[in-house]
Amino acid sequence: MTYSFAASKWLFALPIALLALSGCQSSDKTGSGQPDLLQANADTTVNPGDDFFTYANGAWLKKHPIPASESSWSIAKEVQNEVYARLRKLNEEATKAKAKPGSNEQKIGDFYATGMDSVTIDKQGIMPLKPELDRIAAMRTVQDVPAVIARLQPLGVDALIGVFINQDAKKSDLMTAYLWQSGLGLPNRDYYFNKDARTANIRKEYGRHVARMLQLSGQDSGQAQANSARVIRLETALAGSSRKLEDLRDPYANYNKMAVADLGKLAPSLNWKTLLTQMELGKLDTVIVGQPEFYKQAEKLLQTASIDDWKAYLQWHLVNAYASNLSRPLDNEHFRFYGTVLQGQKEQRARWKRVLDEEEDAMGEILGQQFVKEYFTPETKERYEKLTENVVAAFREHIQALDWMSDSTKQKALVKLTKISKKVGYPDKWRDYSTLEVARDSYAQNVMRAKQWQYRYRVNKLGKPVDRTEWEMTPQTYNAYYNPSNNEIVLPAAIFSIPGLIDKNADDAVIYGYAGASTIGHELTHGFDDEGSQFDAKGNLRNWWSKKDRAAFQQRVNGIVRQFNGYTVLDSMRINGKATAGENIADLGGIVIALDAFKKTEQYKKGEKIGGFTPVQRYFLGYALGWQGHQRDEVLAQRILTDVHSPAKYRVNGPFADVPEFYEAFNVKPGQKLYLPDSARVKIW
């Protein structure tokens, strides 16, 4: 499962083993007689010095095959089912209630009801999109294209241009607009050019898919085939001027502030002043362009591509954006390509789960209020707030003890660490959805209205003080993030609980490994990884390092890049060490920092075994517990090309190979696969 923010490019998302709340007891400390969770999950036929991921999780993996409806299976999916069940109950009750119009309950009930009404959805077919499709069909010249693009942006259709509202990376107290590369139907630029057989087949299937979708939208077979070729031609040209995954992680290279008047030098045919006004951004005098070369290429295409090319391209992107909210033929064909071809799923997930996912995007904090009220106790919140403070204290000690950083830079690093805002569980102030309209007329229309609401919600931030209390994730989200512009870590409620184990019965070793290392320590380290370290304590993109210290840091970053470049994951596909550097740094940092925090606990000091494991062994097993999971080759191949996170197996084996205590705890010796000589081990934070 991956997570991203269309409106928050600088957030560092953590798709870690994503946790949920459970009512089962399985720790032998409870006296329940049930086996220890870590012991039950382990495959002791595997040597921990050869493959710790499989040693820790192998028994679990054998017992949990990937269901036909999924591209992967993990603890995240197991516990997600629990949360789905709870949210389903809330929604079904809301659909039956005679709720007050405009109330949160009415919105939940009506959204869910329309999403589950497949009879009406099938009957309506493509009709919910007809006004927009007619507007595209009515274009006569290429000069008509910008107005249609402006119309589609608030609907969540990022055709040709990508616009999002966020804090100015160099002035974090100001909200501004970013222009980003966008407009591709395949996951990223590499899919248009890589020559391996797997990707070549995906391109071939993509052409067929576009044609089928256009035919299902009302075009005859010949017209759909011709228009598919037009779409592929335009997207391939845009992909050629799109930056690679690793290049998008350079905050300076992707920060190009320009006066609106100067945008005409990049792409005069877009008629920017009018375009931005139509997009409700007319008051802006400057914008930040992420990739100027992309917009120069857009200008070339506006000069050379025909109006029929642009009609086909815009029709496709509109239909593609809403296919899963439309009739079964469109929904099924959309799933065939994006679910089966790209990710290896054998069948669709249950409709009610997919509707809940859409509802989460539309109004997740409404659900979050109920989720927190029923499933996140004050005692749990207090435990993890204390854990967070303990990990921060350990990080402080690590900075003070660094042998490669000067005292002057250390002081600035400590200031930044001290000023990191720590948001745990749920927001103090909930988002107000009072202006969001939800009705029982059309599922696709409800999704459209929600996307327009979200767009205007963000646009309305322009010219106003930055609300640093706001969250970009809901409490029920199995994820966490560091936001450098706010210098904050955000830890939603659902990230903290361990499936199969009541929180109060979980020993500190497991908690410090599972939550302290892979969540709290990880997110804190993002503030000091290769990208986050370029932002200061106030959240501004500004160099606060001495030249010598920065060079010493980069030398260590280069080490972790080389290490992960050496891992072959699938066929001949290797991890992209540069693209994944930030996450790999955060994994390693989280492990060593939270381990030192754990060493201050009574459990560590007593040294008693639980389930046959010492406290330090349980710490490492607890971290690995968070990465239980496996995926189909199709989705693994996609993630290697598109994800800044290494595959789960290497987020365990990779950083553990750099940690001395791991060698001691599991007696790792030369000749074993994970063994690295001391001189080759990476040490950063």
C-alpha cells in the first residue's frame, strides 16, 4: 500500500506495517496461555544472520497467502479489515438513520448509500461525466484547451498540468501554489521508455486499455483505437520531459519561483493569467514551478498536436479519473488494467471496501471523529506520547555524541530537534465539512463534489496564516509522516496498535521496536535525512550546515546509497539507492535511536526472556513484525520503479546489517549473508 499527497509534495509518507486496534491477547505475559506473538510468527529453520526478515516473519507468511482480491498481503491488510468492519458498521447505521440534512451523519449515510447502489450506478452509465465530455467535444481549436484544463483541475483530473497548494518551501509561514509535472496515465515516466519485457508488455496492454475505455465511453471501435494512439503519443512526449523519481527528491532543483507574468516564457499558449483565474488562483502574483522543462514541452505540444489529439487526451483522463465510480463495464476494465495487469490482483475487492476508501478521501475526518471516540483510549494516547518523548531524548544524545559533526552544527541540529512538533493520535481541532454537499442522486457526482470541495478548501488557504495544527492524515490511517515545512511528525492513532495484542499487554521491547523505531524514530530521522536535513528549525529550505559537516554527512549518505543499490529484488531489477535514500536513512536512524531509548527501560535492564527471546532480540523482532507482508511480482516491480521506499524485506535486512547490537543479539558471523565488515557498515545518526 502506498500513500501520497497531491497537495503536499514535501511530506514524507511511511507505508510501514500499518497497524490497527485489536481485541486479541497473545503475549505469554498475560497469563492467557496463548503463545508469544513473536515466537508464533518466526521461522526458526532460517538463520537470522542470512535472512532476518524471513526468520522473524516466515511462519506468518506461510499462514497468510495473498487473497485473490489483493496485490499484496500484510499485517497492514489484516488490521485494515478490522477498521473496515468498524467503519462499515458506522456507515450502515448512518444510511438507515433519518439524519438532519447537512449533518455529518447525513453525509456519511448518503455517500455510502450511493456508492453501494450498483443498480443506479449501472443505469446511469457514463452520464455523470456527460457535461464534461460534451465540453471537451465542443472544443474547436487548441486555444480552447486551457479553459477545459482549468475546468478539470478542481475535479481532480490532472491533465497536462499539476497544481497543488502548500507552504512555500523557503517561506514556511506562507501558502502558495506549486506547478508540478503531471498528466500521465502510467505510474511514471519510466513506463514509457524502459525496454524490459515486463514494462514493454504493460505499455502494450495500456494502449489496449485506453481504447477499450474510450469505446465503453461511447466511441466506436475505430475511433477508440485511433484516439488511444493519440493519447499514447502525447503522454510519451510528456514523459520524455518528466523528471526521474530520484530527481524529484532534490528540494532546491524542484523549487523555481516565478512571477505569474513570467510563466508565459515557459508556455505562452496556456494563457496563464486567464487559466489561473479560471482555477480560482487569479490573486497569485508568483508560483513555484517544480520542473520548468516539463512546461516547455507542454508548450511544444500545444503548438504541434492537433485539436483531435487534445480531445482524445482530455476525454481519456476524465474517464480514467472516475472509472471506478461508474458502471460495471467501465469499473471492471479499469480494474483489469490497473489492478490485474499492473498489480497482479485476480479479482476486485469488495465494493463496500472500495466505497469506504473513496469516502476516506472525501471526508476522512468525519469518520475519524467517530473512530477516535470508540477505539483510541486516553491511556493509549498517553503511552505513546511518553514513548515519543523518550525517543526524542535518545535522538538528542545521538546528536551530541556524533564524531563527524562540529559543535556549531550540532547546536543547530539540536534546536531543530527541540522544535519538532509531535502530533500523536488525532487533531485537537477537526476539519469543518459544513459546506460539502452530499446527496443520494449519483455516486460519481458525490465524488466530484467532494473533489471540488477539497480543491477549494486548499485554495482558500492562500493569503491566510498557515494553520500548523492541521493534519494531512486521518486518525484511522495506517501511516505516519514528517512534514519539513512544519517541522513536525504526525502519528495517527491507528499506527500504534499491534494486531493480535492488546496494547497494555505488549512488552516494551516490542513497543520500542514496532512503534518507537519504525514509526517515531523513523519520522524524526526524516527531519535529518538527505532531503529533510535541508530544511531549518522553522521549516524553511535553508542551509544551516557548515560546508565540512555537510560533506561528511553526504559521504555517509553515499554509503547507504551504495548499500541499497547492491540489492537485486526481482529478475534483474535493483533497488534505486538514490531514490530510496531518505527512507533508508530514516529506517536506520529509527532503529539505532529507539534502541538506545529502549536500553533505559526496566525490561532491558532486567534482561529476562519472554517467548525464548532476550529483550534486545525482542526489540529487533518487534521492528521486523511491522514489516510482515508479501506482494505479487507485478506490484513489486511497480514499486521498484515508483516508490521511494525499499521493499519490506530490505527495510529489515538492509539496516540491521549496519547495527552492531544486531550482530551481538543473533550471533551474526562472517560468511552469513547479512554480515558486513565493520568498515562497510553505515552509521549516520
